[in-house]
Amino acid sequence: MIIDNNIPDKDACADSLKHVLDALYVLGGKWKLPVILSLVQSSKRFNEIQYALSGISPKVLAQELKDLELNEFITRQVYPTTPVTIVYEATEYSHTLKNVLRELSAWGEQHREKIRSSLKTK
Amino acid sequence: MIIDNNIPDKDACADSLKHVLDALYVLGGKWKLPVILSLVQSSKRFNEIQYALSGISPKVLAQELKDLELNEFITRQVYPTTPVTIVYEATEYSHTLKNVLRELSAWGEQHREKIRSSLKTK
DNA sequence: GTGCCGACTTACCTAAAGGAAAGTACTTAC
DNA sequence: GTAAGTACTTTCCTTTAGGTAAGTCGGCAC
């Protein structure tokens, strides 16, 4: 019987790594998080998002919105006014990112500080 | 006097977003986390890492290692044996990622499950 | 001195992300 | 009918991450 002590948590780590990479795949790219956060703050129409996130092109924004809708972070509401009003809003599911974002933000902040001060002393 | 109630947490969110993007910038890319995690499990030499992460090319690995060293996730130890042995090892700082990785992994896992089951019912 | 090992570099290539500019489809205002 | 607004789409281009293959450099083995 062969038992390698390293294997148990190695496998667990490999699984965990997959999940992490899954998460980063969904959240990755230049605009995913900015769009989500902008819509969490308030629902917006296409041009309003473009204005709020200065720099994003309509092509890229349209892509991102489709992708975020597929992943159920946002919904696309069509109101039959004249002319039709199309409003994007963040879903409840966007809020499941809270813990992730809190940790990432905290870590990112201390990391910037760490690198900044370690550059100074060199 | 003009006070816009939305501004206070808008600014906080914008700062927070910057930190999150900082963090993702450091951790992003195809190989950063795999390399870190591989070295956390055990220190390794160049060719050993390449073998452990099947698929990474020497060029990309060298790049990643330099980058990770700059960010102080790993150290490059040169042992004056004959021939010289060069060992990469994870620093204590790598462990500051624990919370981040825990949250990302948990979220990634439930997200995969969510998408999988929402595709099934459609 | 020729060849091999380890730890990389270098030069070149490809694919995917993202950006710029223009166009389209619909509607309402004049 | 012409102009203007909204919500995109299309085409084309640039940048960048990453990959492949080959080469380099120093030390030792023979």
C-alpha cells in the first residue's frame, strides 16, 4: 500500500486553484469590475455607463454587458416608453462578490503600501 | 452650498476599486498563482517548477519568477555547490494571500455550480 | 576540446483583448 | 424630408500575453 503524505492537501490545493482561476476568469479583463460596481451604485442606461466609465468604447461595453448578463451579474430591462428605455441594473448576485472584493481590496491596499515603502528604502 | 449625497461612498468605492485592480494586476495572468502555490508546497529549482507546471515555457517561467521576486512572493537562493544550485522558495509574504485565495476559491466554486445548474434548467 | 547539464535568453510568431471610427436601425421633433 | 438621439454593430487596427525553437554561458566529465 502506497501512501504519499503530500498528496492529500496537494489535491485539495489543485482543486482550490481551479476555483480561484475560475473566479479570476469571470472577473478578469479591464472593465468587468468597473461596470459591475458602477451598476451596483445605481442602475444606468448604455450611454450613462459609457460616461461614468470614461474610456470604454461602445463595442467593448456592449461585449461586457452581454457577458455580465450571461453570468447573471446584471439584467437588461426594456421599458416600453417612447422611445424605449433600456436600463441595466445589478442583480442580487452581484452582492455575492462582497467578501471577495473586500479581501482583494484590503490586500491590494497593503501590497501597494508595502511595495512603495520597500522601494524607498532601497 | 452643494452637497451630493452620492459622493461620499462613491469616492470610497472608487478607491476600493483601485485597490482591487492593483491586486488583480499582481495576481493576474496565466501562471502567477500556479507558480506561487507550487512553491508554497515545496521549494523548487527552475527545471522542477517547469516540470511541476506542465505547459509553461522557460521564457514565461523566467519572466514570472522575476516578477514574483520583485513583488516579494518568492526568493531566489543561490547555493555555491558545484555546480551552483538555484532554489526558488515562497516567502512568508505569500501567506498574506491566504484570505484572498480562500474567498476567491469559495466564490469561484459556488459560481461554477450556479452557472452549471442554471444552464441545465434552461 | 568536445559534449552535456542547468538555468536561463533571444528572436520570432500567433491569438486574443481592446481601441478608434464609422455605420445602422429605430423613433421622434421640426 | 432632414436632423438628432439612443443603443448598439461592424470593420479595421494595435497592443500584449503567451508559445516555440533555438541559442548562450559557465562549469565539469571524459
